[in-house]
Amino acid sequence: MTHKELVVSALENGTVLDHIPAENVYAALEILGLKGIESQITIGINLTSKEYGKKGIIKIANRFFEDDELNRLALIAPNATVNIIRDFKVVEKKRLCLPEEIIGIAKCKNPKCITNHQPIKTRFTTITKDNKISLLCHYCEKISDTKSIF
């Protein structure tokens, strides 16, 4: 007889972000601006995943996001899933879609870029090639990978 236990407590209403690469959970919190919010947040890191080995999960109580907010997560978690929970039931499942442009959340890796010296929001065009995501800076035209932008 197999014994299963709930690793993370059930959520009555809110959003569950699942299948986030374990090493990117904190970046996901940053991208969604979740630091300091009043809602209860449950974070799981290095949870077992059949597909990915290790994964992260974030559950945010009583918080629902617009698609454009969620899609920014595709930068660091392209295979993440989003579950909308109401009355303890999944009422909607979403997949992320990488936006064509990323504004104000990533940092340009070029130390000479104007965005690193002036109060200007960063602006990048996303580039997908060979299943890898890169960002092209609108101002200095330097290309950055997603590991060096936070």
C-alpha cells in the first residue's frame, strides 16, 4: 500500500504557479512583485517532479493575476503552469506565453547601458532560438541570456 501525503497545504482561493525551475523561484517572486504583499504565500522549492526532477511551486492566497503579468514568468519558467483556484477547486489552467517585449523587470548586463546610469525603465525584445531565450536591449542592443538579468 502506498502512502501519499500533501506536501503543500490546499488553497481555498488564489493562484498556484507550478513547475517553476527550483533555482528560479525567488526570481519568480521578484517578477510578480510579491515581496511585502499581505496575502499568504506558500513557497515550495526542490519538490520532486516526474518531468523535471526538481521543481518549485508558489501558492498565493486570494490573488489573481492578469495574463501579461504572468507571461513575464516565461522568461525564467517557460514550462510553468498556472492554476486558478476557487473554493478549493482548479477552475482554470493556463500555460505561459513569452511576451515579445519585456519592460522594467530585467536588468541589462552591459555596465555602460544608459539604463544602468539613468532612471530609465529597461526595455528588451525577446528572442527565442534553439529553445533558449535571450533579451535584446532596446537602448544598447546588447543581447543577454536570462541567467544574467536579475
